[in-house]
Amino acid sequence: MTNSFQRISDAFQPHYCVNFSIEKPDGSILLTLTDAKGVAVKRFISAEQWRDPQQLQRLITSLRVSLTIERGESPPLSGFAEGARVAAL
């Protein structure tokens, strides 16, 4: 099984530079995605999200949708369907 750092890195590279920093004593991690234009997104990931594969996948899906919207594109409906399916589990 791939670790959480690797799963997130694989999901966003090579389009974004992926940076992780431990920010809080509770185990939360700050994820920063940057591209040629600068910081695309900063998001805190809780320890629970980090350790649970389903929550981590929901986070990745949410970030992809957010980034797509920020670029002015329409997010694929399959991304919403996958997120809804995972959330229903």
C-alpha cells in the first residue's frame, strides 16, 4: 500500500509542486500545491484524514475539483459521482 504522502504527490505531480509541512502538534499537515503561477492551494489535512484511505481519497477528489474550477473549467461529473459514492460508504 502506498503511503499518504506518495498518494497525494502522485495525484498532483507533474502539474504541481507538492509540499508538506507539519504545522500542529495534533498531527495535522499543511499541504501546499504550487505551479508556475504561484500557490494554487493550501490546505490543512487532519490526522484522521491523513490516516483513513477513504477520507484521503475524498480530499484528493475535492482538491482536484477545486483546482479545476479555479482554472475556469467545468469539473468532470465522474469526479462528483466518485466523491458522492465514497461519501455514501
